[in-house]
Amino acid sequence: MKTGVFGGSFNPIHNGHIELARAVFRELSLDRLLIMPAYIPPHKLTDGAAFPDQRYEMCSLAARDIEGIEVSNIEIKRQGASYTYLTLKELSQIYPEDELYLITGADMFMTLHQWKHPQTIFRLATVCGVPRNNDDITVLEKQAEYLQSLGARTRVLDVKVMTVSSTEIRHKVKAGEDISGLVDPAVKKYIREHYLYR
């Protein structure tokens, strides 16, 4: 089995995240993709921000009808800093027979060698970088070569997704603007009903 791991704060999860999840699922021929909201300690929550269980709930709503895509709460249950090497160790125990694929955005891919225990990450998963635009691909491919020299298995995924950010959505909600088309209708309803990001 091939299992993808797509982590982030997802505050909130938006249609760009879902498009990316679908595209990566196809591109890597995955058997399952885990959307994994990170735990953010309460003292880091800004006014109106979503708590971990609320972000998990929104992810579950957004992914509810997508075959092969699941939402995992292991980082939320673990609490504390969401270190990727710990998550991959836990997943390798849950799915001992699976090949793990770690999905990262361009910025994360460029700094991966500076993360906590990168060698554990390289041992447990193939690291996949997703470019923001066409210009990114060449830079990411050079970084992929560098990571390979450190022992990593890498893939640079040429997938196109809509450019939208969670920050932009939070600002729109705060300003009373419509976020239809940016998030799943069920997520929009959840944000409204729970007075998030006001």
C-alpha cells in the first residue's frame, strides 16, 4: 500500500488543499492520502482562531466524500510540537507494510534538511515537493538532488492547484466577505455556525 501524508494547520482547510490532495493522490497512484491537521497549542491561538478539534472537524467535512482520502488526528492527539519525524514513526507502526510519501509545499521542501531529525524522515518516507508555480520546479529539482545526496528519496510533483491561502480566507471572514468557492459549503457553514475567525 502507498500512503501519502499531507500535513498543515488547515486553519481553515480550503478548496486549494482539496484540489492538491486529489492531484497528489492521482500523481503518486496512492492507495490512501492522510490529511493531517497539526496541533497548535492554545497559547498560540489568535482571536477567533479555530481550536485543533474544530480544524479536524472542518477537514473531515471537506474530505467526507472523497474516496481514498482520510483525515488523521494523530498529531492533535499527541499535542505539543507536531514534529514530522515523530508522526512518520507513529505511522510506520500503524501501517508497517506501507510505503509512506510525505507531501510538502515548496517552502517546506527547501528547508527539510534543517528539520528535527531529517535522517529519520528520509528513512521512513519519500519526500515530495509541490511547486507553487512553474518557476519553482527547477529550484525544487536542484533541492531534490541535494536531499538525495543526504540519503533522501524525493519526488518533485508537477501538479497545478488554485492559489488561495487560509490567511486570506480568515481575513475575508473577519471583514464579512463571502468565501463561497474558496471552501467546501459544509466548511463555510461550520465557520459561520461556530463564529470562527471573527
